[in-house]
Amino acid sequence: MVLVVPSVDMTTDAAQKELIGKLVGGTVKIEELTSLGKKKLAYPIRKQGEATYVVATLSGNVKSADLDSKAKLMDDVLRILLTAKE
């Protein structure tokens, strides 16, 4: 799950794929993308009161340390949550 700054337009599939592609790199396959829309946050993150939620199902070798470091460098990404499916 990725929380995106609300000023970034995440309504199209192309915009979602582009953002997730930048975040995970080229070696990981994006199987499914779902936008949950803009939602109010429980507390402000980087002075933002709301965020666009994007859920991505990925397959391949995903390293959480790489995702964390890339997410911190991207201005459009507020937070990420990575869970493993078994």
C-alpha cells in the first residue's frame, strides 16, 4: 500500500503504474493495482491531512530496505506498507 500526496493525480491506471514502477524498479512485476481514492488521515504526515491510497500486488524479489529508501527520496510518496502474501 502506498500513500500518495493528494495533489498528485492518481485517477488513471497509467499514473498509478508509473508511480509504483518508479518505486519498485524494473525487476518486479506489478500484477494488480487498486486505487482506494483520497481519504482523510488520522494524523498529519508531512503537513498533509489527506492522501490517495493505492494498493499494489507485486510478484518477484522485493526488498523492503530498497523500497523504504526509494520512498523516502520520492516527494509524491508519504508512506508505504509492505506485507508478504503466502
